[in-house]
Amino acid sequence: MKTRSAIHARIRSLRNCLHWLPPAAVVAVLLGCASTGTAPKAPTPRDDFREYRQIVVLAMSLVDTAMRSLDEVSVQANRDPRPAYAAFARAVHRLEVDSIKVRAHTQAMRARGDAYFERWEKYLAGVDNEQVRQLAEQHRPELKQSFQQAQVASQQVREVFRPFLSDLQKLRAVLEADPSLLRVDAAKSLMLAAKDKGRQVQQGLDCLLAEMNSMTALLRPAGAAPRR
Amino acid sequence: MKAITKKLVLSAGLGLLVSLGALSANLVYAQAPWPFAPPTTPMAQRNAMNLVLNQVNWFQNATRTASSQSNNGYGLLTQQFQAVRDQYAGFKTTLKPQQLSLGANQLAELDAGLDIIQEAFTDYQTGMANGQSTYTALANMCRVLNQAIGVWAREFKQDCRQLRVGW
């Protein structure tokens, strides 16, 4: 009898303990949710400046390849023109696809104007390297000027790029069926016009790269090796 | 006397019902204004991002099949491309102000990217006007669109990662 009452008493005390279990579980879950491991992290700003420079370099190589392949079409016209034409068509296709990034950047630069540069400034103000942060603050006017010149150059690239690509597409269509000497000769004026526009695009890209390089130089800490 | 009391109770009850109805209508209006503001929760962002990427896949599939349907191909591609634009516009509405501000340049580039890709449709028309056959012009356009939207989608994914979309 004594044992039974002792067991009942233990069960009662256990039940009393169990009353705390649901709230304790809720608290535990809430604490788990508040742990830093799963907390949403802040967006990371993009290194716009470095990325844009890489895109400009890529665009320069694409335009150079297209221009060289166009030259090759006229050089090979009196021999076997097919391989030269195929290389030219490939170069135009690559230009159509891979130039999207540089064209999108230049268009966004124009659309956002100074706000585009302000994003770069904010990024530079928050970089880990203290020397770079200080250099960005110190050379703010020069960086701004370089950005404005880059904007002008990108505007030039934007204006000439589309007519240049359009000429190349026309040439691709004209020479597709028969890239013989006769056809190439007939398309001579279109070829010259395309090359002229291509040179203007190259000049614009050269200016853009020069401005990006001078910005890089301004932000390079003393003693740091230049990045290739 | 009893009848008058009954009438009074009835009219009071009716009045109470009407006023409650009007109040609840106001409450409903306050809770769900029209047009609905899109949610900016991580789940909503992930869903919107996946919808964009799925639509890109549909569009890429369309570019693979459109060159064999010379008549309907162009129309099909324009429809699918417009659907990509619509999904992307929907995605942007799920972004938080901080993401919109920090990713303003990236979003402007993505917008510009779609505008540039759309130029391929004009190039197709120009190619035809320059004497290119429908088949070749459509095949060229399909190839350009397929790869160009691939480049765009890669940028989109990278930007989503940087902007912590869905986190």
C-alpha cells in the first residue's frame, strides 16, 4: 500500500515536470531560429569596376577577331573562300552573343548616369583594404572625371556598335550563298563601311580601357604590383 | 406593448447587423487593398527567381524547335520572350528596398540585356529584307537567342547570389 502511494506520488511529480515541457520546447525552437547560422546575410556589393574592365577587354578581342576575319574574306576570295567565310560567320555570331554584356553595361551606364558611379563609390568605400578605401576617398575628383570620360567613350561604343554589327550581318547574308571574288568585289563598299565603323568601335573601347586603367592606377596602393 | 418591444428589438438587431457588415467590409478592405502588394519574403523571391529560370528554359526549348516551324516559329519565339520579360518584371517586384538599391546597376544591366537580346528579332527582319532565306534567318536568330539568353541567365543567377535573393 505504501509502495503504491509512493508510485502515485512519483507519477504526479513527473506530470508536474511534464507541464513545463511544451513551453520549453517552444522556447528552444525560437532560440534555434534566432541563431546566427541561419540568419539572413546582407547582400554583397559587386566589384562593378573590375568586372567592367574585364568585359571591355573581352569586347576588344571580339571586335578584333571579327575585323581580322573580314580582312581574311577579301584576301582569300580568289583562292578557296569557304573556310574564310565560315570563320567570318563564326566571328559575327560570337560578336552577336558575347558582346551582350558590354552593350548591357554601357546602356545601363547611360541610363543610370551618375547613380551608376555612386554605386562604384559606395563599393570602394566599403572594401576591406583600408589603403584602397583611403585612395578612393583621396582621388574622388579624379575618379569621377575618369568615370565621366568612360561614360562618353561608352556612349560612342554604344552608338557605333549596332550599325557595325548590322553591316557585318548584312555581309554575312550577302556572301552566304557564294563568297566568291565577284561577290566580295560587289560588296566592297559595304566591307569598307563595316571596317570604318569597326575602327570607331575599337577607338571607343580603347578609350574605355584607358579610363579603366587610369582608375585602377589611382586605386593601386603604393608598392602593389599592377594587376594583369 | 409586447409587439412594439419585439419590433424595436428586431430593428435594433438589424441595425447592428448592417453596421457590423459595413465594419467588416472596411476591415477586409484594410487588410487586402487592391492591387495586392507582392510579398518580398525569401520564399516569394525564390519562387519568382525559379519562375524566371524556368521560363528561360522554355524559351531555350522554343529556340530549338522554332527553326523547324518556319511560319509559326517567329511568333512562338516572340511570345516566349515576352513571357521571360514578364516573369523578370514580376521577380523585380519581390525584391526588398535594400536589394533594389544595392543591385541597381545589376538590375539596369539585366534590363538592358533583355532589350539587346530583343534586337535579334529586328535582325531577323533585316536579314530577310537583305535577301536571306527564311530558314537561314530563322536559324541564325534561334542560335543567337538561345545562347544570348543563356548568357543573360548566368548573369541573372550571379546577381541573385550577390543580392542574396531568397535568403
